[in-house]
Amino acid sequence: MQVDILAIGVHPDDVELSCSGTLLKHIAFGKSVGLLDLTLGEMGTRGNAELRTQEAMKATKIIGAAFRKQLHFEDCFFENNKTHLIEIIKVIREHKPQLVLCNAISDRHPDHGRAAKLVVDACFYSGLVKIDTKQPAWRPKAVYHYIQDNYIHPHFVVDVTAFADKKREAIMAYSSQFYNPDSKEPATPISSPEFLEALYSKMSIWGRTIGVRYAEGFTTARYPGVENLFDLI
């Protein structure tokens, strides 16, 4: 099936943490959304690959995405090479998204920036007819990077105030990863109660810049084009 937006994360929960408010908003607009995890997050300190997948599918239902696929790249050790590019290209050509959202261009976790470059390259190469995957070539119209742990000055922000609670519900579908006072798992930087406070504080800072309560930030390597200046208000 064709989707309007393909949101890609190197780990399950990257999308939920960083751009699920934007996805929820566009689904409410009537747009279709697909999700793609490059790895199963198997190197994460808490939980395991099987549990993370169960949590990811639960979050997918909360968001209302049309599908979620997982490519099973090796967490922490995947490379930007032909094998990995081809697998992403196949998904892009199958679902023909107009927009692709993907990992931050640079972040605390080395996988995030590496995945960002891998996805950007795959989106470009997907439009080259001589790369043969037995599918028609397809190039998304734009690739936008959501912002993750490190603060990056956004190029644009999206008002997600109306979807902030639903976003939190999608995040908390990953019960093995985030704050749970009953958990016996080791503590991590994202399992403290302060982590979500910091996340929503960042969203509130971006929201304040446009006069709303919460917003999500994005960067882009290419200037966005607009038809009407009033679209920017």
C-alpha cells in the first residue's frame, strides 16, 4: 500500500519519542502513515528484542499507523553499505511515501546519526532507475530529520499540543524502557522519571516559539518550498 509519510527509526521507540505527535496530527488530517524500524533495539540495556517488538506493535496501534515493518539490521553494528541501502530502498519503492521522517543528523547515540545518513542516501538512490530491485524507481519529495536527545536548533516546528497525551501513551507502550518504579532492570538515562519531563520541556520550548503549548522540531538538508507565505504563520 502507498502511504503519505514513512517514519523511520533505527530503534523501536525512536519515532514515538521524537515525532509521534506529528504523525498523530497528520493521521487526523487524513494522511496515511507507515513505520519502519531498522533494528530491533536488541543491544538496549533493558528488555530484549522480542519484548521491544511487542511494545512497538502496541505503540503502532496507539498511533494508528497503517503498518510497521522491521528490517532486523544489527543494532550498533549496521553499516551504510549496499546491502542495507537496498533493503530500505525496497521499502520506499513498495510504499511510495511523499515524505520520509528519520533520525536526528547527530545525537548522543551513534546509531542515530549513522541511520540518518543511511536513510537519506537510500531515499536518493531509490529514485535511480538503474538500481534494480524489480520495482519501479521512487524518490520521496522530502526527507525531514526529527530531533532526539541532543538539542539541535530546529528548522521548523509542528504544533502537537492536541496530541501530547496520545504521544505519551505511545511512548509508555515501551514499558520495559521508561520509568517504572517496580522494574528490576538496570537504570538507564531514559528510565528515570526526569527523562519524560525533559522531553516535554523541550517540546514546550519549541511550542512557546509559535505560541502553543507543545511542538516537535525537525531539521532538513534542503530548503522547504512554500506556495503561500501564510502557510508559514
